[in-house]
Amino acid sequence: NSKNIPVHEGPRQQLDAMTGNGMHQGIGLKIQPYKYADLNDLLESVDGPGMFVVLDNITDPRNLGAVIRSTAAFGGNGVIIPERRSAQVTGVAWRTSAGTAARLPVARVTNVTRTVKQFQDNGYTVVGLDAGGEHTLDTFDQATEPVVIVVGSEGKGISRLTREHCDQIVSIPMTAGNESLNAGTAAAVLAYRVILFWLPLLVGGAALAGIVPSNPRWFD
């Protein structure tokens, strides 16, 4: 092959053992451990209105992969996860992200609450997704600034301290009998709502005037 990558053939049992499960579709690739991004570097690299998703109490790598995929789909700049007691970027998360983990940076932080404060100090509005919020999607109208979306687990939600430091808590209305959405779906719903606020600025006169730079990541 053009990249001179060694190719080894072996029995399915060997591939099962190497990948840790049987969901490999008959092929596996051995790569270096995932390299996490630095949060400060991510903040400095933002061009135009920034959008990040911070995960709190998310321990299922499939949920992490789904959030990465949703964040990438709606032009987000990155996903932030805690270093401990949290899902990490594993093969399962990578597969669930459908390849978007290769292009959307993920940063690890030691303390989610301090990270929320850091975003606020850099001009971001921090919006927590949780039940019983003071706003729902139809009343939430303060997404014209850079936004951080905080998503908790289906069971625990956002931790109390993190919730207290959010600028707003937003709930997603659902029909009776449905209590919650998984993290990836919830993040996608609010991220799309944010993009609806931004689009007039990104494609209208304000973008041309340089108030908000037109960013091609929404139009690829």
C-alpha cells in the first residue's frame, strides 16, 4: 500500500482479542493513544462565535462518541470532559462518533466547575441542559454570544455545583411519558437551536461587515 502500513491476517478470535470486542467488521488498526487537546489552545483557536460542549457525569463512551458526532455536525469547536469519573476517548467512543473524533478536538480538564468559570471569563454564555430549567427551547433567546453547552447524564444530570455556575438552565420539552434524551441527542437539539440564532449573522450583512466573521465550518 502507498503508506507502507504492515498488514497482518489472522483468525477472528485473534482480532476479537485485539479489539476487545467482536464489533470490528473484520478489520482493526493499531494506532497511537488518543491525543487530547489543551483547553487554552482551543480557546485561542476559535474564529468567530465559539461553541463548546462540556460533559458532566457522562460515563458511557457511546454517549461521548454521540456527543462528539453531534457537536461536529453543528459546527462546534470541541468537547470538554473531566479527567476522572468520566468516559474517555476509547475505541468504542471513536466508533460511535462515526469518525468525527478524528477532526473534532476533545480536551480533558481536572475540574468542570473551574472550566465553566474559565469559559465565562472568556465571554462565553454557559447553558446547562437539565430538567426543571428556567427556560425551554422556545424561550431560550440568549445564544448570540459564544456558547458553552453543559450536558449531564440521563440519571444524575448536571452536578449541583456545576449547575449553580451555569448562566442559564434550559430544558427540552417532550411529550408525556418521556423523561429524558441521551446526551448526544440532547446536545444536538440545543446546538441546532444555537445555530439558528447564529445563521443570520453568519450569512447576512453583519458577517460581511466583519461583526461576526463568516466561518466556513457551517457550510462544508
